[in-house]
Amino acid sequence: RQEVEIYRQTPEGKLAAYIFYPPDWRAGDQRPAMAFFFGGGWKNGSPGQFFPQAEYFASRGLVCVLFDYRVLSRHGTGPDASVADAKAAIRWIRAQAGRLGVDPMRVIGSGGSAGAHLAVATALVSLDPAAGEMKKIPCRPDALVLFNPVMDLREAKILDVVGRSIAEELSPILGLRAEAPPTLMLYGATDPLLKQ
């Protein structure tokens, strides 16, 4: 069973969540959830990238949610907006846990390349524009499964809307700490990102 919902309204438009439910799912369940963020260099891409993985993990009993997020080609935004959307996505799963049949204390963040950066950024990057009640909901996942994540952006030129460099702020490697979630990182043997 699949559903599409709007999880966030941004100045650039609405953002959708694609929800994959296990075959025997019931609303009263307390299942683990897995949030997926697509790759594409924060410039393009779509949630469809992880449909096969979502179908597989849903068949194994997880509720899987694939999130659209703001990217340069469609929204004219930078990686900082993408990180804000990813944090909002994890909070949305926790806020909707009862309705989604999810255990809010068993949320896994996942993604590929730039999407893997977003998943790990929800845990290790302090930049967080959330306000009010949403800020009280933790955006740090309980575990991470990362496909070729970008961990260090210090050599990239990334500016915020006022032209300030934020490459360091967006580098998860600089936010490593003891309370980071258990993490599985998967890289190909010749992936240039592996050295990070």
C-alpha cells in the first residue's frame, strides 16, 4: 500500500512524502520507520530513486517514507534549504507516528550521495531554522543507513541567501560526537567520496 502526503509547505512550494506500508500494516502498529532522501548534488533528483529499496524494506515490515526536498533546479535553493527540509521530514515522521503506525523512537535516516548527506545532517549538523513546537521534536534519527554520503563540504563553495559561506556548518564530519546514531556507511571501493 502506498500513499502520498504533503509534509511541508515552503516559500518555494509544497513538498511531498511518499509512504510505503508493509502488506500486513495496521494503524495501531509500532513499526520502525525508514526515511529516504534521494541523491542529485542538491541540484536535482526525485524520490523515485529509492522506490525499489522502499518496497523491499516495507516487505520486511518497515514503514518507508521517501521525501521530496528543495533542490536548485526546481526551487532555486541551496543545500541549507535541503537540510532544513530533511530535518522537517524526520520531525514529521515523529509527529505523525501514531497515524502512520510507527514507533517514534525507531526512525532510520537513509539516502544516497547528497541525500545521504541530508540523512546524516539531521543528526550531526546544528544548522536548524525550525521554530516553535516543531523545534521540540527531535530531528536526530535513531539509526542511519548511508549510501556514499558526502561528509565533508569544506572545499565546496556553498553560500546562504545573504552570501555567507556555510560549507563548514553543513559538514557532518565536523559534528561527530558520542551521541551520534549507530551508522552503516556504504561506499564503492573506488568512490572518490570514500576518502572522507
